[in-house]
Amino acid sequence: MAKEIIKIKKPSHRKGKTGIWSKEQLKHNSEWHKGKKLSEETKRKMSLAHKGNKLTDKHKDNIRKANIGSKSHFWKGGTSKLAVLIRTNIMYSKWREMVFLRDDYTCQECGNKGYIEAHHIKPISIIIEENKLKSFQGILSCSALWEIGNGITFCKECHIKLDKFRGRPKHEKEIFV
Ligand SMILES: [Zn+2]
């Protein structure tokens, strides 16, 4: 490669300077920006973590939103609309809150109290199948879905890690395989 330098628009604070940055400098700049983004993301997570069991409604809402639909790692490519209905209604919020409360807002895998998620030990998909759930009313009145004993608290990292284990947390595997 003959061209080792790239001309770019000068940022205002570089007025009067060369206006030419080497590839290395550009690379450095872009990595610096990436780093900056990450640290803001980390700050956000830390702020969530520090709220602990004093999550504000806004934070709860954000967490809920983050768990809806395609953003959720529970998402099965849209095959189960019922599962989405289950995870996005008020009963789910209450169930999750009770699971968190029982587990003292602590990941039951690693003990962290960061960004936590409530996991159905017996998968929602199996509960839907077993109880032949077809409607929203059916969901609301299905006690198996809302048993606190079927829930467990994981931090995000452990949840992802455990989900990768044949697509299921190992707790489920131990119980159901
Ligand atoms: Zn954990």
C-alpha cells in the first residue's frame, strides 16, 4: 500500500495543524472512541448495579424493555408469541421481583449483585406445552408459570454463560435431562 496517510476533515481543535493523520493515528482515535463508549456503557451498568434493590420504576422499565422481543436472549426467532406475552406482562414483573427478593438480588451462580435477571428453571416453552397454553387469559391463570420456586436469579454474565450450555442453563439440564 503506497498511501499510508489519509486526508480527513480537520476537527476545529486541530485548525492550523497539519490536517493529515496517519493511519495509526486514525486507528488510535477510533479505538479511543470505542473505549469511551464502553466506559459509558460500563458506567450505566454500574449505576444500575449500585441501585441494588432500590431500582427506580424507570430502571425497572428499562430492564423490562431490554428483555422484550429480539433484544432478549430468550428470543426464539418469533416462534413463540406466547412466550413474549408471558415475559412482557405485569405478572412476569411481579414474579421476577419475588424471585429477586427471595435471592436477595444476588446471582445464584456467582454471587454478584449487578445487573440481575430472573430465569425460569423449568423453561417457559415447556410450561406452555405442558399446560397447553393458547391465550393471554390462559397465561395469567397458569400457576406453573408464576411459581416463585421455578425462578432463579442470575447476573447477566452467568445467564448468558449458562444459556450457551446447550442453549440451556445447567440448572435446567440437571433437573430435566
Ligand atoms: Zn453471576
